Amino acid sequence: VMGGDAMRSALLTIEEFGLPMAATEYLKARESHLNALFPKAEEISGAGDYLNFLGKAGIPVGIATSSHQHLCDLKIRHRPWRSQLAAVVCGDDPELHRSKPAPDIFLLCAKRMGITPDTIVAFEDSRNGVLAAKAAGMHVVAIESPYTSAEDLMEADLVIEDYRCLLPSP
């Protein structure tokens, strides 16, 4: 389950595929794979350029991810735009009480950025994320993904293929 609680996702995966293991065992094996994959994970096309564009325009940016802090760090710590982030809220944040599709993670990110949710455009690539951002009162742009269907993203205000379409023409 993209954009949600890891334990719930583990239980659903184990059930769906009839895996002979406990959820904690699955999560431990998953963690090992993610630790190897995340530092090399590619950005969604145009994402880095778009974040740099927003930074140059003085538009504050935050990340609200269901990933745990250490996994988020693996994905973004080496990115040149990392220092531009006004806030990063992860799924294991101690102030977070409910995971997506509840709006909590987006509301907490907005609070830390000092911005009201109705002035924020959230970018999401999962159904749970779209639902959470909408529940937070944000405008939502969904990014198409091989892991989601068009139906998963239909509640977004806009659906785009990638971030390149948001960049000014050269």
C-alpha cells in the first residue's frame, strides 16, 4: 500500500501473496532491500529541476512522506535541493498520530512551515496521499506512477505525467 502505514502494508502483502512469515519478519527483510535501493533511487522526471525552480522563486517547499526518517534520509540527503526544504515530516515522526489517508502528516508539515493548508499545493503519487492532502484542505497535483491507476488519482485537482510539464520552456 503506497503512502500509508508500513505494518498495515506488510500485513496486506503477506496475505495477498500467502507469504509464510510474520509482519515484523517481512518488514526486516524489506528494510534490508530498501537500504540498498534508496540511495540510488531515481527522482521522478523533472523533480529536482522543479524544486530548484521553486527555490529560486522563493517558494517554500516541504516533504510529507510516509517513509520513516532514516529511509527518507537515504533517498534525499545527497540531493542538491535538500537544503531548500523548509520542513520534512516522516511517517515515524513522534508528533504524528495517524498515517495517510488521514490528513495529519500534511497538517503537521504545513504547521512546521508556518503556512495555512489552503495555500499549499501538494504533489502526490498515491491514492492515500491524494486523499490525505485533500482532507488537509490542500490543492493536489497527482503524479502518474506505474504503481497507481488513473482511478487511484482521480480525486486530485490535476494529474500530470511528471514535473517537466511544470517547468518554464527554455
